[in-house]
Amino acid sequence: MAELFTSTTIATIIASLILLLVPISCSSPFITDGSRDSPIPQSDIDLLEFPLNLEYLEAEFFLYGSMGQGLDNFAPNLTMGGPKPLGAKKANLDPYTRDVIKQFAWQEVGHLRAIKDTVQGFPRPLLDLSTKSFAKTMDAAFGKRLSPPFDPYASSLHYLIASYVIPYVGLTGYVGANPKLQAAASKRLVAGLLAVESGQDAVIRGLLYEYALIRLHPYGITVAEFTNRISDLRNKLGQEGIKDEGLVVPKKFGAEGQIRGNVLAGDEYSIGYARTPEEILRVVYGSGNESTPGGFYPKGADGRIAKSHLQHS
């Protein structure tokens, strides 16, 4: 038998054993995107940094709403020296709603950490979370001035309606960004962020749906009508058709055209809508123009994508 093992055979066996001992990440040129050392292309970096604008907004709104303090108290390193939000304060929440919002708050802190562990990021932009800012949004949604001005911090129901304004915009951005990403690490991050942002939006919509036909005092307007008006406003500002739906819709727009209840928003296949960064800027600026700051971002959003539009304003 020994004579069967020629020098060529022995060399082949040794080479095979060496290959088995080498880590896959080193032996295969194809499995590289998921490794820590793999560079993330600039296009991915831009798309990963842009959502920080929304994550800052959500983190501050939920932290202040549930605990009366923001990132400067709980995670000052994440602000990178950005200015303190305007008008944010503790909301008058019942214990159950406060607990839910507090969970959201800490989740958003985690989202900021996750993004900044992947890309450099930028300082917290100036955010306007004042009663006046939300009141202006609600007035625009109804096409008239509500009296008294809408106060997002007045009660649990007021706060949940105000919360309806925020996470959904971010999740449509993640849906829109995912197919444009190149690196596997980028796709994993966005998929993970999208999962929790979608969950937050579902919880908010679920809590509001229970009160869909309740009229919010002192306006005499149902909760469902508030959500429908807010969604209509976002569609109008985004300028790209229907990508937003309230809690109660005409039957033809419900799931499979079979039901008016709309606790989760989705297209004709009940799949989440996608928005581009430009559409998101038009919505959160409240101007319908990605080059005209305002709304929740008095001085504009940050990052290469947002700044590229501000430079043309």
C-alpha cells in the first residue's frame, strides 16, 4: 500500500489539510462583506448616516416625554456636542403609556449607538419638539388653526397622536434604503433597525386603534380622523403619491380590499411603503421641499445627503 502514496499524492493531501485549517473569511474571496475589516462604500455610509436625523428626533421625543430629560442626561456622548432640543418636556402620561414610551426611548438610544458603531455619524442637529412645532403640524394637517393649539404633552392620547407623526417616517426611509445598500453589514444593520422601528409604529397604531372612534377633547375630532389627516399631509408633502395611511380607510384601500380597519399601513400587497431621503426631508421640514428647512429641523438635517440639498437652497 505504501508505494501508492507518491510525492504528488502526499503534497495534495497536505495542501487540502492546510485549506481546512484556514478560516473561511481568509480562504474565500467572496465572503468578505460581513467581516469587521470590510470597508463600507461611501454610498452606504451616506444612507446609514442619514437616518441619524430621525433617530435623534425619536430618542429626544421619547426620552423627554417619558422621563423629562434627554440625551444630554442619559447618553451625552451620543450628541457629539449638538444643540439641546427646543421645547421638549415630560408628558402627562398614564403609567402604562409611560412604560411603553420609556422602552421606545431606550431602544432609540440603542439605535444611535448601533449606527455610530458602524459609521462616524454627526452631532445632533437642532430639533424643535415644542408644543408650537407640533401645533403647526396639526394645523397644516387640518387646513385650519386648531383651538386651543394642539399640545402633544397634554395627555397620553395627545402624546400617542404626536408619536404617530414620527417613527413611521423613519421606517419608510429604511424600506427605501435597503435595496440601495451594497455591503452585507449595512443591510443587516438596516434590517435590524427596520424591525424595531416597525414594531414601535405597530404598537403606537395599535394603541390608537383602540380609541379610533373616540373624540379628542376639546376638538371633537376622532382619533382616526387625526391619523388620516396626518397621513394625508405626509403624502402631500412627500409629493410621491400614497405612501401613508390612517387607521380607518375606505374599504378599497384596506388589506385585500376587504376591510376598513387599518392598524398596519401597507400597499396593495400589504407591503411597507418606501421613501427616499428627499421625500423624508420634505415631510419632516414641513415645507414639501428638501432644500427648505423648518418643522422639526429649524436649521436643517445633517449628513452628506441632507447637506447636499441645503447647499442648493
